[in-house]
Amino acid sequence: MRSVLIFLITIEALSAQASRPRIAIAGIAHESNSFSPTPTTLKDFMIRRGDEIVREWAESNHEIAGYIAGAKLYDFEIYPTLMSQAIPAGPVTNEALDKITGEIIDRLKKAPKLDGLLLALHGAMVTETYPHGDPEVMKRLRAALGKDFPIVVTHDFHANIAPDMWKLSTALITYKEVPHVDQKNRGLKAAEIMSGIARGKFKPTQAGVKPAMIYNIRYHHTSSEPLLPIVAETKRMEKQPKILAASVSGGYQYADVEWVGPTAVVVTDNDPELAQREAQRLSDMLWATRDKLTKQLPEAPAAVKAAIAERKFPVVLVEMGDNIGGGSAGDSTFMLAELLKQKAKGWVEAVADPAAVSIASRAGVGAPFNELVGGKIDGLHGAPVRVKGVVKSLHNGKYIETEARHGGARYHDQGLTAVIEVEGSTLDLPTLLMLTTRRQVPFSLHQLISCGIYPEKQKILVVKAAIAFRAAYEPIAARIIEVDTGGLTAVNPARFKYVRARKGLFGLDK
Ligand SMILES: [Zn+2]
């Protein structure tokens, strides 16, 4: 009896094994600022292959973590190939696009029989040759895998989605939230759809609609008006059995490409008319909010004055023109110069300046510091500013973030870091300039805490960001002031010259 039972269990286990779909994982994710003169090269990409992908992301809040967790939940086997991403900057070189996409295709071709591909693309990649890099990746994958091979794509909320994307993918979904705290969830949703396709349960049909507008990044915060009710509607739609996914992307205004701007994409189970109708409805909802998208922000002098006058702390000053997560230099000096000019006290600001870091590190802790800081990378983010003080501490620049934060990463490394105690500091209220070797997105308070800075005890925190910092900073901020500064991510599109964007877009053409 016992041996028969074991025999039966083994047969069952084997047949379950045989019927489990095998799904590949791959990705190339980049948000490219087409106005930036700094190209994104192969060496700028963090590339992980095979099991390294699992080690890097399984414990993170990234969509790859969602793919991996989804395999368990929906019972399929994963086949990780290559995942790559780079910090936003200028367009991706041909070499990087060709090498990365080429290796993904090689690995997919060498794989044992596959039943589908989960593909992580940002959706706003611009390359040297292709203004829309993501559909180019899709075309190459389609050519290699065939037109019917299931490919489920996840995009960032900031995707500038070209129609080819919903035509070439089997199903396309985007993150819903800014800050992007739902990346893992969207990876799980992609895994759920993929499992249904691989088992013959779902037959996805999808449609996309683009309203004739850009949606200024200033309004991308999805937990407040005007986007909140639209995002809530997409969540409600996904509870309907015929709708597999409903996504609204806000677009990325710093890529001058034909299909810049927001998109509504709806994936249904074998109902193309429903997909078209619902995508149109979401697009109309976006269009209907346009009168709420025209607020003016203060410039640096008024913003610093308001921060100094505030009674509750900390005040977060958001340097919108140098939004590192949007592809700018990370060494803007507009706020720094103004803070020094108005003799503000108790502020903290991080500036990427490898030359200044190495001067501070050679001088050593306790040594005087008197150097020109920032404004050195591309001449678009203010002039270098003289800062006097003392080298307070030096750090290796590594930290971890275990909470759900924008970007979903767990491991961070901003390179050798120096903290300067700026002239006029007291022990009770230090004024601190953090100099980093790499430009680092301010998505985690551990960037400061790991260097002995207590953000909630400071008066003013400057972040080079737009919306994404909020997941980390909102819980401690007494007030957040967004500032209209110059730079590669200036909020005002009139500061840029658009050539490729389609004509007549609200927010771009007046
Ligand atoms: Zn994004």
C-alpha cells in the first residue's frame, strides 16, 4: 500500500512538473532624457545574468521580484536570462542597445523550450538611432521569437508609449503609482496574466489611446488630485473578470519623441471592442483634467525665503530642474547658492561632485574645506559655488533600503561620500553638504542616516527630485515646497525646444 502511494505521488509530481510552464525573464530599462548631452553607455548599465537576477531582485520591491514571486503563486518555472537598467541620463548608445538586446536574444534561443517571456522595459528609452527604443527592442524580440510567442511587458508609469508597443506585445501593463511603490505588485499582475496565457486560460486583446497632451511631471503624484481618481478607476476596472489589466502612464516630458505624453492601455480577455472602449474612456478622463495642470511654482529665492520663515520643520525644498531620477546631472547649484546667499541654517543638500569628494577625502576628517562645488558636469545646472567649512565625515556610500520606495531597489551605492559641516554650523543645528562620487537619487532616507545625518532634526532638506522622493520624505516632512529651477528636468516645457513631438499637444504647444 505504502509503495503504491509513493508511486502515485511520484507520478503526480512528475506530471505537475511536466505541465508547469517555463517562463523567461528579461529586461532593459532606461528612462532617457533626450535633452541631455551625456550618453548612456554599456558600462552605465547594471547587468545581471541568470541566477544573479534572482539574487539582486528577489528580496526587492521591483517588478522582477513580482515576476519571481508570481512564479510560486501561479505555479510556473522561471528562466532568468538578462536584466539591465541604468540611472536616467541621455540617450542609450547603439552599442549598449545592440549588445544587451543581442545577448537577451542569444540566451532566449539557447534556452530549453519556453512558454512565454516576462519583459521589464521602462517605456521611455531613447537610443542614438531610435527615438522610441522600447518598440525597437520588441521588434527584435518578435523577429527572434515569432509573432505568436507570449510576451507580457511591464512599463514604468513614465513610459511614452508608442502604438507599436500595444501591437507588438501580447499584454502591456504599467505601474500605477508615483512614487513607484507598486512595482512588485505590477510584476505579480504580469505573472498572473502570463500564467493564464501559458495555460490557455486567457487570450489577451489590447488597445491603447493617447490624449493630445503632455501631463506635466509636476502633477504625477498619484495619491492626490488630479490623477488619484483616474488611478482608482483603473484599479476598479481590474476587478472585472473580462479586464485583465488597465493602465495609465503619465509619460515623460524630457524625451522629445513623437509619442511623448500619457497613454491609457487596457488588456481584455478576448474582447477587443471592450479594450478599445475602456482605453478611450481612461484617455478622456486624462484629457478632462487639463485645466488643473497649469499652476506656477516659486523660483529659488522665494522658496528659500519661505523655508526660513517656516515654524515647523523639516521643510523639504524640491529642486525640480535637477531631478536625478529624470536624467539630470545631480550637481545643480541653484538651491545651494540661494541657501548660502540668504544665510539659511540647518540645511542638508547632497551634490554629486567626485572632484570635491576626493579633495575632502585627501584632506581627511577635521580638515578645513574651502572649495568650488557642483555645476561642473554639463554647464546646465548653475555655476560652481564656493563652500567653506570642515570635513565632518567620510563614508563608503553604501546603504540598504528595506521599505517600499520608488525604484524598488534594496542595495544602493553612491560611491565615496564626504559630509562637510558648513561654516556657521553648531552642534545643535549643523548645516551639512553631502558630496557624493556618483549622482544618487534621493529615494531613501538611509542615504542621509547611513552618513550620520538625522533628517528629521534638520530645518531644511533639499532634494534633487520631482515626485519620487515623497515615499521616503513625506512621512517626516512638515512642509514640501516644489521649486521651479533651471536644468535638464525643469518643470516648464517652454525651457526646451521640441522638434520630434507630435504637434498640437496641450501643455507643450500653446
Ligand atoms: Zn518612473
